Amino acid sequence: MKKILAKNLVSIIDAQKYVGKTVKIGAWIANKRSSGKIAFLQLRDGTAYFQGVVVKAEVGDDVFALAKRLEQESSVIAVGVIREDTRSKFGYELGVTDLELVGESHEYPITPKEHGTDFLMDHRHLWLRSRKQHALMQVRNEIIRATYEFFNDRGFIKIDSPILTDTSAEGTTDLFETDYFGKPAFLAQTGQLYAEAGAMAFGKVFTFGPTFRAEKSKTRRHLTEFWMIEPEMAFMHQEESLKIQEQYVAFLVEKVLENGDYALDVLKRNKELLKKYIQLPFPRITYDEAIEMLKKNDFDVTWGDDFGSPEETFIANSFEKPVFILNYPKEIKAFYMKPHPVRSDVVICADLIAPEGYGEIIGGSERAVELDYLKEQLQKYNLKAEDYEWYLDLRRFGSVPHSGFGLGLERFVTWISGKEHIREAIPFPRTLNRLFP
Ligand code: 4AD
Ligand code: MG
């Protein structure tokens, strides 16, 4: 068989631009059905799926024989004419005129039948090729793209915080330790402390990178490696930061609805619900009010407890929108949060809880600015003052009120996609018992 040049290939997603024209498409065979005279190839090229129709009488014996023996996930170059196809949702198909096998595939392990999650996770490198996983990654990609758009349009500079660090910011219990030329180092739990340095240098900044937490918990919301977006703003109090947080969340939801419509359909996500989440403002309650609400509804909680998943879900369900819970007890929050001016037992912070049981998607606060207070806090949290001297410098040299927050990318993707479990929201998840593939 002659060689088709893998040049000037067209993407399936662009089919509508080529109706009536002959094009070349590089694709994998996602599925196939055939009879003695006609074969329907489900073609997948990473941009979309559509059907290639191979008619024996039109392509001849050799090409037809090839079409008939192609197995799932073989790669091909298909040549053909794009036609409208009103019967399919995609709306176009390829009338194949020529076909070349590029890479064989036999006994592909993931078949259209049902597989267990462990099996699929062990084959994550292949599972990513399937329709739902593709849709999830499109949602994730749109959220990443829209994040840059949102912050760039508002004058934020992206700064990259280090991943190897010698300090902890979010508590010492879930640190990943590694050897750094004979000294201990830790994988970053957050970029925040560096983002604060960035805010003092550049005003408004955000970090966006991988963060690591040695979470020993096996929940559907925790990864050990996850991506976090952490904006930090100088000359800003918590009130203004909350406004940016809700605008950012609404913007992301809006952009996924706008640019991820097809992906949301594949995921069977309820778009009417998503549209509600664009309406601002988001409701706010204080931690004290949350405790009262929970007590009234027979939850066994006392003031000072942190909320778990049942508590967060109950609170969120009472509002049907993301809800801010403000001013948590100081004892259960990080050392750097600004103490409340009149209530010494709480801090100026907020967690944003997603509706539908998806839990905390944002944690944020105004930052403490008093040097002496921070020194006391370090001591209280058993953190070595000398490791934080650089951080304290930010309070020594032109300290200003500043606030920031962190949004967990995978929690957000899971919520917007309506998935049960966080593990499908990242290409290669890391959890308590998964480091492979
Ligand atoms: O609430 P957290 O711990 O806040 C911080 O790390 C702050 N330094 C943020 C800041 O103010 N700059 O984490 C922020 C968000 C959570 O709301 C959650 O969405 C996500 O990060 N997150 C996780 N996502 C997946 N797996 C985990 N183990 C997560 N831990 C936190
Ligand atoms: Mg938190």
C-alpha cells in the first residue's frame, strides 16, 4: 500500500471548516462496527470524535480489508471528504477514500465494557484516552486558562514559588521530607509565604504550582500532590479579598459553561445548577453561626472543633451556592493569620465551601502584620524563628495590610465536573496508596 504523507493534517474539531473538501486526519480507532460492505470507524484525535465511513465499493478491497481488521486504539491516517451528518451530535463525518495504518494495537486492555476503578487507575496512562477523561481534562484546562486570563486582566503578576523548602506553613504533620545534600528539606505545602514576599515586591501576585501534603487520609477530596492557585494582594484587607474570590469563582464557572459546553455534556453535568453559581454575592456566615446551625440540627459539635465533610456538606446544602465561613478559631488555623481586632479567639479568615457536598475549595485570610505577634505565633506553633527570619523581614521593611487565598485546582475541577472522587481531576493522581503510573 502506498504511504500517505503525515503532513497538513486537519483536526476533527475543525471539521465544519472543510465541508465538501478532501482532508487528512491522524487519529486512533476508538471503536468500530462493520458489515460485509461498509465499516464505521469511530475516530479520535484528541480534539473530538467523529465517524469515518468506509464503503468497500468506493475504497477497493485493500483499504476495506484494512478497515475491517483495525482493532481498538490502532492509529491511522484517514483521507476523506468531510460531510455534514445530521444524525450525529457532532454534526460531521468523514467519507473515507484512503486509509493507512500507522501503529498497530491488539487486545487493548480498556474495552467499552465496565471496568473497576483500581483497574482503570492502574491503566491511567491509557484510560486518559477515553471520552469522560478527555472531557475532565478539557474542564481542567479551561479552568487553568481562565485563571491566567482573570489574574492577568487584573494586573496580577505570576510568580513561581519554590517546591523544595526548609519551612512549613500549614502545619508540620503532613510534610513530605526529603534529603537535601545531607540536610532535611520539605516539599512545599503552599507557595503562600513566598507569595507574600512577591506581593511586597510587585503588589498583586499569584502562584500556581504543585503542592504536597502527606495526607494519610483516604478521602474522596484529598490528594498528596495537588495544584494550588494562590493570589496575594498588598494594601488589601480581607473584605476586598473575599470580593475577588467570589468574582474569580464565578468567572471560572462562567468560562467553563462558555467554552466547555460539550465536555459538560459528556460528563452529564447539570448546567442549570452551575448557572446558579455565577450569581453574586455568595452567602457568608461566621464560624460561630455555623456552630449554632449545626447544633440546632443535632450535630455533635463544640466551639473550637474543625469541620469535617458531613458538617461542610450540611452547611453548603442550606444555601445552594458556595458559602463563605468566616473567622474560625485561632487554634485550628495557620500561624500567619491576622488576629481579630476585638475577638482574640478568632482570626480574620474564610473558607469557601462548595455546594453539593464538594467541601472546601478555597482557604484564605488576611495576614498578621505585627512583628512581635508573629514571633509569638512561631513559638506557639513550634516553628524555629531563625527559619522564618526572611519572612519576618517582610514585616520589618515597609509592612502593609495584605490578604490572600488558595484555591485547590482538583477540588474545583471535581466540583465543576460533578465527579464523585478527586482522583480523576488530575492526569496522574498521587494518593496514600497510589504512586503508579
Ligand atoms: O486551606 P489550605 O490549606 O490553605 C493554604 O494552603 C493557604 N496557604 C492558602 C493561602 O491563603 N494562600 O489549602 C487551600 C486549598 C483548599 O481549600 C483545598 O481546595 C485545597 O487547597 N487542598 C487540597 N486539595 C486536594 N488535596 C489536598 N490534600 C488538599 N489540601 C488542600
Ligand atoms: Mg483549609
